[in-house]
Amino acid sequence: MPQISAPLRRSLGGFAAVLALVAVQAGSLCAAEVEPFFGQYRGSLVVPKADGTRERRDAAVKIGPVEDNEDGFYVQWTTTSIKPDGRRKAKSYAIEFTPTGRDDIFAAAMKRNVFGHTVQLDPMKGEPYVWGRIVGDTLTVFSMFVGPNGDYEIQQYDRTLADGGLELVYSSHRNGFPLKRLKTFLERQQTRR
């Protein structure tokens, strides 16, 4: 085995230390990119219905860190339909995301496998396939559904940081054709400590 000179050993040791520091910073960079989105937001929007009428909906979003995964985060959102007679009907969703090996792309951790690891759902079983990404000031969540006849639908939620909250743009496409596009502002809520 060839001998490595003392100066070269020191250089290699320094290089290894720099690589370790870069790896640690890369892991924390992932969490730091998501952190500006953390908070609670509220707003409302008007949704056109298939029969030509419109329905008002309240919208709430909460984004925060996952307790047992320092690089993970969750997005929880609720839409509440307000009927003309005053009745309210709420639908809520919550999804945890974990970093992937690709920059700024996050896998949805929607269920646990037999080994206790979080995994994606199976779109071939009618379950949504969900992922997220961050581009600049926009956190996007995509959901893809495969219908019983093989048609597909993609829903996209763009949440862009804005002064005082988030700009939310929701769009959906079926087999590549646009179905719906909604836009609203969600105001950041003050949280109690």
C-alpha cells in the first residue's frame, strides 16, 4: 500500500471535514426552504358549480414541521362549504412530506408500510399519488388520481408567499384538459404562544 504524505493526509482530512459540513448544511437547507411557509392562513373563495350557480367556501391552511422528522413538514387544509340556508360542510386533508433525493421535491408520506416507513399511496388502487415542490416563493402540492376507466386527473395547489399571507391558486386537469382554476388570498393568522 503506498504511503500518503503528512501534508496530503491533512489536506484529505480537511476536505472530508468540508464535505461533512456541506452535507449537514444541505440537510438543514431543505428544512430552511420550507420554514417561511410555516403558519396558519385563512380566507374564502367563490366556487362556480356545474349547474351555473356559485358557492362560497371558507378556506384554512396550516403548514408546519413534523415533530419526529426534522426535515419533514405537513400541509393541512380545510374547505368549508356554506349553503344558502346557513348549513356548513367541511372537508379536511392533512399530508406529511419528506425530502427526496432531488432538490426542492418532496414525497408525500401518507401511510406506513409493514416496516413502519412512510410511503406513497397507490394510484392504481384509486388512491391519490401526491408530491410537493418549492420553486422560489411558491410551495406546490400535486395530487394525481387514476379513475376506474384509466382517465387521470391532476389537482395542483400553488401557495405563494405574499405580504400578509399566501396567494392560493388551485387548478385541475383531466386527461390534460383544464377543468377548474380558482384563486384567492389567505391571510396569515397570528398564533398564540
